[in-house]
Amino acid sequence: MKKHKLVSYAKWGYIFIAPFFIVYIIFQLIPLLSTFYYSFFENYRSGLNVIGPNFVGFDNYVTLFTPDKNGSIDIFTYFINTIIMWLMGAVPQLVFSLLLAVIFTGERLRIKGQGFFKTVIYMPNLIMAAAFAMLFFMLFSKVGPFNQFIMSSGGEAFDFFANKWTTRGIIAMINFLMWFGNTTILLMAGIMGIDQSLFEAASIDGATSWQVFYKITIPLLKPIMVYVAITSLIGGLQMFDVPQVIGTYLGSPNRSTMTMIMYLNNYLGTSKNYGMAGALSVIIFIITGILSVIVYKTMANDSGKKPKKAKKGA
Amino acid sequence: MMKKKIFAAVLASAILMSVAGCTQDNGGNNDDGNQLETNGGAADTTTSAAESNGGGEVDNKTPHQVDTGYKLADDEGKVINIYCWNEDFKNYFEAYYKHPEGVDVNWVVNANDGGVYQQKLDEALFNQGDASADNKVDMFLAEADYIKKYASSDFTSALSYTPSSDIYSYTLNAATDVRNDQLKGLSFQAAPSVLIYRRSIAKDVLGTDDPNEVQKLLDSWDKFDAVAADAKAKGYIMTGCVEETLRCYTNNATSSFLSDSNEFQVPAEFTAWLQQAKSYVDNGYTLTCKRWDDEKSVQMGTDGKVMCFFGPAWYYNFCMGTAKEQTNGDWAVCVGPQEHFWGGTWLLKATGTDNAGLVEDIMKAFSENTEIIAQLWEQKSEFSCNKPMMEKYAADTSYGNDLLGGQNDAAIMAECAKNITWDPALHTQYDQTFQETLPGRMIEWFNGDPKTEEEAWSNFYKDLKTVAPDVVTPE
């Protein structure tokens, strides 16, 4: 009889998390699985005529991986474009954010007006990416302020958007400016979560700032760094709005700013090519999965294993 | 803390406002079709001008609705759904057309940006069979570059009346189903595109700014090319962008971009444009930008060095950037080396409409009702498809366009419009891709990346494969 008196609160837990799972299944899991399914069909529109769906097996995948006459495979080109533009923005962003986070949290520096600086560096993130991109598109246009400055100081107008490296650089810079504030705040939270006694102990032992940073901050910040790296990677692989505005749907110049999602978007435009778009989505899904695992493994390795060993030893 | 919060809020709003300010100015970076939209906004401002100086001597200068006397048939619905991509036609409709009492006019407006309009329209047309009578698409608008997709499909149905033979024939041909020669709709406007030149530069280069004299000096491409060299020698630039002359060639093409077996092919006219464009870029006769770039708009201002632009009435009246403020009156138009059209809005009758009679009455009113057409021209500078009406204005010596230094542009337009041809068989449902994406790829090549023409073409074939999977490309 006593058993009946035990109230199981677990079911309330399940009830409370159920809405998320229901929404997830309807709006994410089912579409995800149906994307896999549709990738095996020929299904598009020729004007207003619907072609298919006809089952074609792996034909869509074969088409995606068929090299053109120069031997290059489009999807690899776009993957590399995406990764290059992501790295150009993400690497400086991580370094810069880490530096800012350390400065802001530094006990010795005690920067005044932190709230102000934090607000300012986060602010670009509040602006719509497309609007931000439009702003830069105008700043760097051939008749924009930047070129007017060059011309007034005796130089010649430079067409930033006709050169692939300046175009990519501008896209990376926009992403950098938009996201470094966010990363800084995440890293600051990570650093502030580190036990202050460790820093105190280090300074009592006479460690230099560099030693504190390298031997204490960095290793203990790793879980947050992994989180930042993976979210940044996933965001980077899904890069779309900024290059779509800067390079237009053509990925100008010479398809050098065409990202994977822009390619996907082109398939879904006029032709509504659900088959090819499905296959492409599956590939992007797999690539994202693989890269996330790689990033996680390489970065989390040390911090993930050591505590376990330590526990065993203890 | 409070101080910090206020400070943060002020900063945030400052940044947001500066960005908003910048983006608002920027109408430039659009494709051909989209620019028609700005047409609408600009047209509105002219309404108030027309209203205020109407004065009342001619009734057509003040907006008033015209009653065609149409009575709803018994089987017609009380709701008419019209799909469009901007407010232009809606404004004209509301200002000039008195629809039968008790009818609810429902406008479904989806902007053209990124193909949204066509996507929404297509979905609605696909669902037409299941929709209730009052929710069916009754009439929709389409542009020159994609009208074929709709006119030559089962989603539009034939008009039950024969429009007046006074309508410019090309506007009717465009709305004809190529499969069975049925007329599916019509345009309320005609968009003859003319050569717009800057008077002061023409005077310097050609020694005259009189439209008749200038026309004589620029009536063939050989002469145009020669003048381009003269202009360059005097420090001017002949055309405002690489695409400036594109429509002269492609909208006069004598063969299609697609063969009967759906293979991609290049019309000779496109090749001719490509050669001209390349030589213009190499010789410095043109700016190397695209049609809607700011670089080109700047040239319409005080310090502009560009002599020639091409465009229809909607272009020079509403889309010429700073020209109206800075260089008003320093422009003139003539037919130029080749008659052609650019753009235009058609009204199409949707299959399954429960308001067939009303839809046709609207079409008839906007193409044949002289009172409406007169208002369109006198208040909105909208060049109508109605030939006798426009020829009447062409002969009117009292009329002059301020931007064009008092020139009667109707005369030039009317001369141009009657020679425009449209062979539905030569148009394809992918015209938009051929008219926008293909030149875009060529401009990349002109600007140095890719390095070769071959690469530019293969980039385009890749685009074409995503847009049109059923088209056979050479690569």
C-alpha cells in the first residue's frame, strides 16, 4: 500500500518537455526525413508544368558529383567558397573576441564602462544581416564613400566587387563585425565561470599574464570554445544572406562567393527542383555532421578525457 | 545603471537609423523587373502634382473614375481577386475605373523581389481547382520577360471578345497562346524604348541637340559606334552601362534562345550585342556596371559624362535617379538605331475565374476607353497601347515633357511603337534568365573575372541547369 503513496514527479518532467518534442517532430524531424526521401525523385517545374515525382534512385546525387568539362565539381567549389569565407571571418573573430574577453574580465585591468563597450560590440548583431550587407555594398561600391576617399587622396577608383578576394573579404568582414560581440560575451561568460582562486593562486606563485592566459584561461575555456567553434561552423556552412546581397544570386565574381545554401536556393527558385535540392540538402547535412564531429573531437579531446582519468586516479 | 541603459538605447537607435537611412536610398541594385516597382512610388508623387495644378480646363487632368456601364452577369461572383507585384495598376484601377456596385476588389500584392511574385502566383494557380469561387484568381499581371510562361499555358483562358484593331499589335501578340493562337489578355500600356540623350553633351559631340538632327546622326549602329568614338575623344562616355543597348538587340531577335527540341542556342542578335558590348568596354565607350548600379545613376547628375541611355517612358519619367532634380530639361529622346521595347505590364485572364465578364470589361476599359487612356497619359505619363489615342497626343504641339526640355515625347514613342514586333514563337518561358542572368555573366567577364568568354558561358550553363533542368545545354 505504501507504494501508492510514492508520487512520481518524472511524468511532469516529460509533460513539460513534450511540447518541444512534438514541435520538433512535426517541424524538423519529419521534414528532415522527407528531404532524404524526396532526394531520390526527379521532381521540378518547367514553367508551369510539373515534372515528376519520378523515382530516379541516386541520379540526383550522381548529377551533383559529376565533374564539368574542366574537371571541377560545382558542389566542391561552393563548399570551398563557403569554408574560405567562414574561415576568413571566424578565425580573426575568435582571436579578437578572446582578446576582448580577457581584457574585459582581467582583474588587473578593471576596465571602466564595461556595460557601454559590451553594448557597442554586440550592437551590429541587432541589425538584419541583409541590411548590414547592403550598407557595405554601398560603402564599397565604385561610387561609394570608400572609393571617393581613395580618389580624393589621389588614387584610382577600385571595383571591390569585381575581385574575388576583396569581395570575399568584405563578406567575411561583415560576418566578423556582426558576430564578434556575441562571441566575446560567450567567452566572457566562460572566463568568469573559471574559479577565481586559480587566478589568485597563479598570481601568488608569480605567473605572468601570458602564463595565466595560456595555462589557466585557455584550457578551462575549452568547453565554451568548442561550443563557439561548432555554432560558428554550422552558422558558417549555412552562410546565405550576406553573400546573396554582396555577390547576388550569381555568386559574383565568377561564382567565387556562391555558397552551398545559395546554390540550394537557386534550385528552389524558378525550377522548384525539389529532387536536386533534396539531394543537396542531404549532402550539406552530412558535411555539417562530419565537420562538427571533427571540430568536437580535435578540440574537446584533452578536456574531455583528462577529468575522467583524474577521477579514476582519485 | 539607468544612465547606461539610456545610453545603450540611444546608441542602438542611432545605428539602426543610419542603416535604415542608407537602405532606403538604395533602389539601384535591382533587376529589370523590380525597377518597375519604383515606378509606382514615383507615379504617386506625380498624382498630387497633377491634382494641384489641374486647374480644370481639361477634365482629364483631374483624376476621376469612369463608369463603363458594365453590369455583373447572374453567374458572376461578388469578389474579384487580382494578383499583382506592385501598386501601379491598383492605383490606376482605383483612380479611373468605376467597378460595378457590390463587387469586392481584392488585390493580392507580392513584391517581385527574388521571384516571390511568381512563386505565390504559381501556387495560387495550382490550387485554382480546389479554391472556392470567391478565392479563385480572376486576373493577374505579368511582365514581358515571363508572360509567355502564363499566356502559353492552360492556367490562362481566351478572351471572349476581339479587342480593337487600334491596339499596338505587339502587345496583343505577347499575350497570345503560341499553341493555339488564342488571345489570353492584353497590356494597358506599350513600352517602346527610346534613345535618351543628354542635350548638352550631344551639342558638344554632334553639334546639335535637336531630336530630328540627332536621330539622323544615330539611326544605325555603324553611326552609333562612330559617334561613340567621337564622344570618347571629347572626354565623354557613350552609354551608361554595358546592358544599355541589350534590349535593342535581344527584343528584336529573329531566332529564339531555345530550339524546338529545347536545346539552348544563341540568337545572332545576342552575339551582335556581345561583340558590341565587348568592344565598347575595351574602348572605354561605356561604363562597365550593370543596369541598376549606382555608378550609372550618378552619371545622370550634374557632373555626368554619359551621353546616351535607353529606356521607355516609365524609365525616364520615374527611374532616372537625380536627373529630375539636377539636370531637368537637359535631356531629349529619339528613336535611336533600332526600334525596340523594354518591359511592360500585361493583364491576363485566369482559367477558372468566376468573373470572366468583369475581367474582360476591365481589360477593355484600360485599352479602349478614351477617357481612361487620356487620364493615364495626362496624369501619369503612361503610354497606352491604344494607337489612335497616342497618335493624337503625338500631334499635340501644346504638350511638352519638362525633363526633356519641352519635347513632345509621345511623338517619338508613337513612331517607335508602331514598328515593334513580337513573335510569340521566339519567346520562351525562361526569357528572364536569358535577359538578366546571361548578360550578368558576360559583365563578370568584361570586368576581368572570369578571364575568358568560355568560362563566362560555362558559368551561365550552370545557372541555366538550376533554373531550367529540362533545357539541353552544350556543356
